[in-house]
Amino acid sequence: MNKRITLRDIAGYCPEEAIWRMAADLGQCIKDNSQCPTSPDEVIVDGLSFLIGEKTDKRPEFMPPECVNKAPCGQPQQVWTLGALIYHASSGRTLFGGHGGAYQKTHPNVLLPSLQKSHQSLTALMQQCLQHDPSSRISISKLVDEALKGLEKCRKTTRSHYMAAQEAAATSDKRRKENWPEEMIETI
């Protein structure tokens, strides 16, 4: 029996590019189907894609403040949950000490969490998702657009770092060969 890998399994170990991909994939699911995972156990990691798996019980730490009192949940609430999942994927922790939206409901002016300093754009997107007021949250269309832009920027950065590393290695190899006695170059 193959165990499916879920977001819970990889939370805290996700590279930035994977989190952008998750935001784009799940955002598109919300946009197309009005379907959103309610916990990391429902987010299936399938190669380079993130899919929504079988529904599980709603986890309070991933529930937006307005849904704590059983208010109907639509796209703004799904956006909040996606913000909580972004935080969980990046940090391996749950929001507000595991209290999620219930804590934010009783502390509406609480400071929103930040991610690593290198993830400033991702932090900005996550914080737009986690706004206390549903009408202040980023729209699902804009979220998907921002996630795709972030993913592309991350890929370009990765490619430029890779190219720079290859160039540095080639230069280093050339210098090493220039400094070796001629009879040693053939053995290098």
C-alpha cells in the first residue's frame, strides 16, 4: 500500500518555489471549483503539483475567524485557509500557537506572522490572505496571479544562481589547470 505524501509530511521543509507552486495550484482549485483544503492532511503532494485529496475533519487551526461561529465559508474564507497553509508549509507550525482563526477572532489587531527574510514576497501574499476582515483579503484571481508571478521569479532566480555556479566552477577549473605543472594537467 502506497502512502500518499501530504503537506503535513513536508511542512517546514518546503523550498520557496514549492510554496509558490502550492499557492498557485490550490488557488486555481478554489477559483475553478470553489474547493479548498481545510487542513494539510488534504493537500496531496504529487511530484511537482499540489492536489486536494479526500476531505478530513475541519481543523480549527486552519479555520478563519468568521467560521469559528459556524458562519458560511466562501472564497474569502478559503483564501484565509490557504494563507494558513502557506504559513504551515513554510514554517512547519500552525498559526497563533495552533489556535488559528479563533485567536485572531478574539485578537483582531494581532500582528500577522512573517516568514524567513528571504521570503518577503511570499510573506506579503500570506499576510494578504490572513487579514481579519474578509473584505480586506486578496481576491482569489489576484492570489493566483501573484502566486504564478512569484513562482516565475523564484525559477528565474534559481536558474541565475545555477548559471553563476556553473560559470564559477568553470573559471575555478581553468585557473586550477593554469597553475598546475603541464605534466599534471592530463591527469586532472
